[in-house]
Amino acid sequence: MSEPRPATRIPQNPDKPRRFVFVLLENFTLLSFASAVECLRIANRMVEREAYAWQIVGEGGGTMASSSGAVFSLDGDLEDLSRDDTVMICSGIGVQAATTKKLLGWLRREARKGVMVGGLCTAAFTLAKAGLLDGKKATIHWENQDSFAEEFQEVTLTKSVFVVDGNRLTTAGGTSSIDLMLKLIADDLGEDMANAVADQLIYSSIRTDQDTQRLSVPTRIGVRHPKLSQVIQMMESNIEEPISPSILARDVSMSTRQLERLFRRYLNRSPKRYYMELRLQKARNLLMQTDMSVINVALACGFASPSHFSKCYRAHYDTTPYRERGSHAARLSI
């Protein structure tokens, strides 16, 4: 796979603003959407002209509710766009249900015009479902990475805060929208203007597409021990085919007993227990976010049999994988 291709745009015409069309999906993440719009608003203020214009649309027009409960009045339904427009799909929890056939058909049709299409937060799922990320690099919120990787194997998934690959843009959610928009503003109006917008936002550490979205292992677990961090990274990278504690210990030049003591001291659990919790967390994500069968979820998380998987799952979550999926589906339908 080649390196992501940079976005290619005709230089801005000062007399014609660059138009963004934000497509809100049900339960979209307010922070990701608002961060993107604020960058454009501030850029206009800083250059003292309308460098950017934007429109907020959604399927059916009317209104659209964010996951926070805030409801937005839409400017209109999904409409025909100009080739110069930039589409930003804004989603959040429940993106699978919000990605409708009508939306996918509209996206494919507009993409054939050469429109630049972006996905904020979990919307990389929508772009991938429409086939717009085939053969490209992309990112998505870390909580959705497992399910995305299982479903869209033709997409090269990264852990970056954002990815620009040709005329496809994806972000990891949260404040990563700011980083992407600052990159686009820098391309359009120059680095100095992007820095000025960041300064107005009190955004002191601009991230690039080389930055990863999650905190480092030491920060996440609250422990700064290099060998412990190394072992946990190996565990996280080998869920489908778990590595035995003896091999993990050997790879960091420790004995198995030393590794056991290290986990007990810092994490109050054995390496085996910690590894099991990582595998069960991935299993839970797959059950919630995909239509994979329970058997395939078990295999993807390193369990040799559905019965063993069900037993371990129940011991940890106090419910079975089947009931977990059923209750999750019931909550989404409310």
C-alpha cells in the first residue's frame, strides 16, 4: 500500500468561499461537529472575509439530534452538490443504524462527481460502507477500530488522529476534527492562518496525521514501567492468537515468575487475567458494533470454542454473549 495521497484542490478563489456540507446522522457527536464548524467560523473572522461557507443537512431535512440530546434545525435534505463542495459526514454512536440505503446511494452518486468526502468520529464506517475507502488509508475512533477492521479488510486502518488520502478525509473523533480542519485551512490559507485559528481556540498542541489517537500505554494504565508497557502492547496487538505468558516474558528478557510479580505489583492481577480482560473487551465491542456471529467473535478474540468463550464472558460481565447482544439491540430500538 502506497503512502496516503495528499488532498488535491484548486487554489481558493477569494471571491468564492469554499463550501462545506455537514451531513448530520442520528446521534452524531456534538464535539466533533462543533469543533469543525468553529474552525471555519474563526478562519473567516481572521481573514475578514467569507473564505468558508457551510450548510447543515440530513436525511429528510427537518431536525437532527446529537448523542448529547441537543437538536439542530437542518438547512435541508440530501441534495445535489457542486464538484467543488466538501462533504463532511458527522456521526457518533449507532453509526451502523444511522447509515441508511438512501444515504449510501446519495454518497456514491456525489462521490462520482469527484466531491471531497470526509467522515468525522465514527463516520469512516459510512464512507467504507459506501465503498469510498477501498484501497485507501483511514482512521476511526479507537472504540470502533476492532469492528471496522473485521468488516472492511480492503481499507488500511490506522490509529492516527486523522487521515487525508486523496479526496477522502477521516478523523478519530473528539477534538481530532480541529486538527483536520487546521490542516485544510493551512492548505487553503497558509500555515500562519492555521496557527492563528489554533491560537483563538486556545489549542496549543496541533497534531498531524502522524500522531496517534490514544494515550500511551504508561499513561492509560498509570504505570511507567518500560517492560510492562512492552508486554501490554504485545498483548493488544495479538488478540486473535494470544501469546503465552512464558513467551511474553522471554521477549522482554524476564522469567515467567518475574512477569507474574510485575503484573501483581502494578495491576493487581495476573498476566493471564489481564490478557483475558483485553480479549473480552474486544469481544464486547464486536458484539455491540457488528453482525458477526458469536462463533466468529469468539474466534476473532482467541477462543477455541463458543462454550469456553461464553463461560469466560459470563464470568466477567455477568451475562452471556447472546444476551448482551440482545439487550444492546433492544436499547438501540428504544
